[in-house]
Amino acid sequence: MASRLEMVSVVIPTLNEAGNIGEALASIEKELSYPNEVIVVDSNSTDGTQEIAKDNNCRLIIQPKKGYGLALLTGMKRAKGDIVVMIDGDGTYEPKHINLLIDTMIERRAEMCLASRMYGLRPHSMGLINYVGNRLITLCYDLLYGQYLTDTQSGFRAISKAAIEKVNFEEGDMAFAIEMLTKFAKKRFKMVEVGTVYKPRKYGKTKLKPLTAGRQIFNTIFKGLRA
Ligand SMILES: Nc1nc2c(ncn2[C@@H]2O[C@H](COP(=O)(O)OP(=O)(O)O)[C@@H](O)[C@H]2O)c(=O)[nH]1
Ligand SMILES: [Mg+2]
């Protein structure tokens, strides 16, 4: 099964990640054992992120309009691979698990495999508000959509490109992550997980605004039910 996989597209959204993106790209290149293309989608960073990306053997797409979801969607639309892996450019996810994500998705014949940071106790690198918010969002999502996921806010996922093409995405910001899960559930696409770790951000600041994102995420969960 795995041998039929011709290309994996890795899509990385970046906004001012100059301190992190070089190391993130190097470790993805080192760890990923499938033929691949790596796409960095940058929203006009002002700290030299684009220059570092260009020096690191990847496709750079500039999406001047801000938004985590819009950046990912822009990259996914241009991806040539049969499987798309989304991963943040801030070095908080573990590229050592990238093959495991892909292999699990293929072996379990799923449309998506998520890397869950929520097996076991709260990771030290995840603040209490984000942890509690994630647990609440995930509980609400699982109950309403009949799923058993543990980390709906994970930004590290392997996804079938064919499945992405069957969905119409509307959320341009952080709620994109949950929109993908509501719409995949509605289409009865199979979603599985593997456990991963969550590392502290070494440089720069998070762009997540928990209250705004929380509101958008719950709106998206309820909107998805009515669709
Ligand atoms: N292109 C682009 N990337 C973004 C934007 N907002 C966040 N990101 C990137 O998306 C990833 C996740 O964002 P982050 O701020 O770390 O959110 P957190 O992980 O929830 O704290 C990082 O690689 C960011 O650089 C945006 O508006 N445009
Ligand atoms: Mg982050």
C-alpha cells in the first residue's frame, strides 16, 4: 500500500517564524522517508522568514492576506501530493512522527490521521487555558459529531488530498482546524489518531487569541451541524 504513494506534500503556514522555520524544515527533510515537496505559505512576514525558507529547499507561496486557515488552504490547493501533511512552522510539533502519521493513515484506510498531544497529562508547553479549552472543544465535538478524537486543535495531520478536494472550506482563521473535522465527519470520512509530543516554542510569539479563536471554533461546531 505504502509503495503506491508517489508524493507527500508538506504544507507549513508561517507568520514571523524566522527563529524556528530553518530548524523545522531541516528536521522534516531529515525525517520524511517518502518522496515529497515542502510548501511554506507565508503571510508577508517581516522578520526574514521568507528568505530562510527560500534557502532551505522548499516551495514558498506568499499569501498576503493573514489567517492560519487561509494559509493552509492556499498551500493545500497547490499541493501535488496524494497525501498532504500540515504542520506548524514554529517547531512545536515532532517531525520524527511524520512517517507514523502517514503510515497509520494508509494502513487504517483513513482519510485523515491526527497527531494528538492529549494522551496522558497536560503537556508542559500547553498553557492551562489552551488545555482546558481544547478538552472542552474536543468533548463537545466528539459528542455532537459521534467521534472519538482527543485533540481537535492539533495542527499536525496527514490528510488525503482527494478528501480535501471534496470539501468546501470557509474558515480562514484558527477555526479552520475544527471546520475540517466537522466537514470530514459529515462526509463520513474516517479519522484516526496517533500520540505525539508538544514542544515549547523556542522563538517568537503565538498568534492565537484564545477568546476570539474559542468563539469562532464553537460557532463553527454549531454551524457544521446545521449544514
Ligand atoms: N501564513 C500564516 N501563518 C500563520 C498565521 N497565523 C499563524 N500562522 C502560523 O501557523 C502556525 C500556528 O500558529 P501559532 O501562532 O503557533 O498558534 P498556536 O500553535 O495555536 O500557538 C505557526 O507556524 C504560525 O506561524 C497567518 O496569519 N498566516
Ligand atoms: Mg504554535
